Amino acid sequence: MKRLLASLVIAAASEAAAAEPFWGADLVQPVNVIDGTDDRDSLVALGPSLGLSPEEIDRIRTVSGYVGCLSPSPSLGSGALYLTDNQILTAGHIFFEPSGTRRTKCFFKNQAVASEKIDLLVDGDNARFGAAPPKPGSNNDYAIVRLAAPVPGGEPFPVEEGAPVRSGDALIVVTSHPAGMAREVDNSIPVVQPCKIRRVPKSSAATSFYRSDCDATGSSSGGMHLSRVGGRLVFRGITITTGPWRDEKFFGAPYDEKAGSVTTALGTDAAILAAGKELAGGEF
């Protein structure tokens, strides 16, 4: 992981260190693996067994990738195009120092074969944060941010408003390059895993959320959750928090919300969808 961080910062100052864990621990943490082994692998290697066509694999690589900032301190997470080809959805805490100071020099870098690194516009006119700063892992820990230019060929996966998520729904979770994986994956290729929604609580906040058995680390923040509805892939949510990854007894532990062997995602509907449409302006 240190080699990854060094190479990303050196590469035209385009990427940087892993996004902060949710409880202020060190940047790189052991993975929170739920229900047995670490299921994550390269999109290219694992995608076909998940039912992804070559066209869908290419589309995922075009619309998803690294989201990071370089100053005052580096951060790195995952994100994906949302609603349009010139705005992304990701975790809000990537854009803030632990002190609450707004980070700058932020970017999106997709993982297409011909990768594009594009600046993010994080000012008030071009970004919508659930809170500024958000409490990491909370219902308001999201950011929708405009790109300085559209992603060439970027076709975001749609939000299916008419079909809410349900317990038991199969997910394909896409992250740029989480730390601590069991398998080695090339930094230029997205990481995917199959997992399921385990519970959809009734939200008391403006956003929706659900619990899953997806494996995660701090640098998984903002990872895109896809699911099939009527045969087509739709954008269901983003990874926002996971359980206590420092305790080895949780590595491979059965799904257990009370014990912390659980990963939580924010839904792409409700307040997030409203904010995304508002930022997109005339396109919606």
C-alpha cells in the first residue's frame, strides 16, 4: 500500500493516501472480512463470473475510480459518476481534514483502459455535501461534486426510483483499490466483490441506508454498489462505514450487526437523489 500511495502522488500529483478510517485510526488497516474469506478481486478477473458482460465491465471502468485530495493532507477513496457525465457521488469525509477544514486540490481518476484524471470543483456552487464537515460514517456522509470536464464516454448507471432495495438483493460492489486485500490487483483495475443486502432499516434521516455483508476497509469509502433490476445494472448505494477491523477475531466472522461484523451503505435515492438532481440543474 505504501508503494501505491507513493506512485499515485508522484503521478502528476493525481492521487494520494488512503481515506481516513472512521474512528481516527492509522491510514492503513486490516480488512473487515464478513462471513469467511475475502471475496474481492479484479473486475477483469471476477467480473465474468458475476454475470458482467465485456461492455458492462468497460462501462464500470469508465464511470468509477479514485477520488482524492492532496492538501492540506492527502486522502483517497472511491467514487463514481452519478446521474450525469460530469458529477460524482462519493463519501463526504474524503474532502475534510479531521479538524473539519476543507481539503483542496481534489480529483477524480477513472480506471478505464485510457484513464482520465479530472479536477473536482469543491466550492459551494459545484458541490453538495450532506454536512460540512460530515461525521464520518453518518447518514450525512456523502458528497456530490462536479468535475472540471465531463468524463469522455461516461454513461453513469441509473438510479431506479421505482424499485427500492430489499433484504436479500445481490450486490456487485466496486472500489478503486482498497488496502489489505487477500489478492494482488493491479492499481489501474477496479476491485469488485459479490455480496448481499442483509437489512434495510427505516431511516429517520433524510437519506436512506442499508446493511450488507460486503467486505470493506477505510479506503473502500464511496465505493459504488450495483444491482440488477429487470436485467439492467442500477446504482444502489455507496460504502460509508464498516465494523471494527483492528480486532482479528472479526476477520471472517459471521454477519452480526450488534458485534460490528457489518458494512453500511447510503442509498442513491431520497435526499442524495434530490441533491444530485439539483446540482445537475437543467439536465433533470
